[in-house]
Amino acid sequence: MDINSLFAALSIACYGYLAFRHWGDANAQASSNKDHIIALLAIAMHWWITIDKTIVDQGYILSFANTGSIVAVFIASLIFIASLRHPINSLASPTYAIAALVIIVAATDVLPTPEANVMQGGLLTHVMLSLFGYATLTIAAIHATALSVQEQRLKARQTSRILRFLPPLQTMEKLLFQIIWAGIVFLSLGIVSGIIFLEDIFAQHLVHKTVLSILAWAIFAVLLWGRHVLGWRGNTAVRLTLAGFVFLMLAFFGSKLVLEVILHR
């Protein structure tokens, strides 16, 4: 077994342990030091295998699987950092489970692998900023879904385990907009760097990706404006967050799925 296979197996095991460890944690307690160490090891090994599969002698392989792995490990990293301050096992558990699944898909090479691309520093910066923006706003979408469920249960006065599993509603809303602010900063930098460094979006099949990304950015910008000026919250915030995420998902993974898996380009 080579080092990548070993790290993949260990990372999957650590992620799996953490996912099951906190699933349905009725008290939603902050993670222990042991959990933090295990999460840190899982994430470090995940970064190792992701970088090793993405960066090759010929350049960079930003395949569907590798891109998904970059997004997954960045999300796991953000969740880990947030867990040091907040009791967010409700987000950590599904995040670590998804990260383990992504590693399995990437390690088994079940999806087509395109040829390596040579990227200059500016173009690589654009790609990474865009991926980080997507990853951060993915967390916002997951968080918004949990917030919606929590608010519905509270309005219906239903006492259920999921309410004890989530932080207070006010904390959930505050975290949601903090995540969106971070995400839109990354996304803004990604769009601006794309305008600067991409020479011909038509030749690179990037028109639809650019348009969808800008639409997603506009939705999140309107949401933040509405929050600041009109005090938007609750269902309005959830719906706009999910709408923006759908456009962003189509921009990033919709095009990659069609080009690589279906059209084999």
C-alpha cells in the first residue's frame, strides 16, 4: 500500500468516526480535544492526497473528482476551525461524512481523468479563489437548510431531538450571514481575477460558468443588502441562500460534469 492509499484509508476512517460520533448528539456539545485531534489528522491527510492527485509534473489536473475533493477538504477545514469556537456538530457530522465519500470516489478513479493543464499563477489564483468561494457558500446552503428545519419546528412548537442538536436560532442566523460574507468575498475575488486573467472565455467553454457565477453573486449580494437595510431573516434568507447556491452549483459542477463525464472533453 502506497502512502496515498494509506492516508486515504486513515482519513476515511477518521471522518467516519467523527460523523457517527456526533450524529444525533442530543446535547450538541462542543467537540473534545480528542475529536479535534482526529479531525485535524483527517483533514491534513485529505489535503495531502488531494494536492498529490491535483498537482503533477505536467501541471494541474482539475478533474471533477479532484475539484470535488478540493471543495470537500476546504469545507471540512472551515468546519473544523468553526468547531473550535462554536458547538456546530450539527454541521460537522454530515460534512465529515461527505468528505469521506468524496475521498472514496477520488481514490477509486471511477470518473474520467482529463489531461493535466499548465496554469500560470494568475489563472491558478482565479481557480482556487472560485473554489474556496463555492466551498464556503456550500456551507451556507447546508446551514440554511438546518436553519429552515429548526425554525419550522419551533413555529410548530414541536419538541424534537433535532432542536436539541442545533445551536440556538439566533446563533444559527448570525453564523449563516457570517458564512455568506466570507463566501461572497472569495467569490468576488474569484470573479475579478477571472476577468483579469482569463483571455478567451468563449474558447474555454466558460461563458455559462461566468454568467451563472455572476447571477449567484448578485443573489447573495442582494441578500446581504436586504439583511443590512431591511432586516431580512428567516425564510427569506434561507430561500435566497439556496437559490444562490443552485446557480453556483450549476456554474462549477454542472459544466464539469457535462464536459468531462458526458462529453469526455
